Amino acid sequence: MSEPSLSCLLSPFLYLVAVHSLIVGLILMVRPKKLMALTDLAEINEPFFPVQGGMFHIIMSVGYALAAYDLQYFYSLIIFAVLVKLIAFCFLLLYYFLGQAKKIVLFSGIMDGVMGLVILYFYLSCPNL
């Protein structure tokens, strides 16, 4: 594994994004009633799609962690992470304005957009990438 410069915060940030995605994935799969009630989303009786969404988040967390582990070897996963976060940002904002105007959807979209921009910023400011 190649060590990034101390001035490069991309690797630690990608690890944080990976942990965030893992936690979101597990929450989507388990859907604890008290936590889900805070989101103001309708109760879902058919578990397949929430579990599928949770598994997607867990799979993405592996990609973020791989990119964080070796920035140079997995540099394409960094670009992929930026694209995923910015596409999620666009989707969630469109869904908020055209579908369900729920605060959790807007908040999730904004957070994905911020994460995507921070990953891009750190990527562009890292030497040797």
C-alpha cells in the first residue's frame, strides 16, 4: 500500500464515508422501528427493496474502503465515488421536489452532495494522484 502525504485527507475521509455507508446500509436492512419513525417515511411491509438498498450501501462501503486503502492503485474508485455521490445528490433532490417532500430525503441528498464535493476537493488537492 502506498502511503499518502500527510497533507492528503482523502484516505481518512473515504474511510469515514465507508463507515457512513455501512451504517446506513445496516439501518436500511434492519429498519429499527424507533429510528425509522424519526425519518417520517411510511412503514414498509415488503422488505425486499429496503434490504436491497441496504446491501447496495454495504457494497459501496467496500468500494470506498478499497479506495481509501490504496489511493493510487484504486484511483478509479475515487472518481466512481464522486460520481455516485453526485448522482445520488441529483436523484434525491429531484425525488424531494417531484416525489416525496420529506426532510430526510432532502437531508440525505444534501449530505451526499457534500460528501461528493469533499471527496473531489481532497482528490484534486492530493499530491501524486
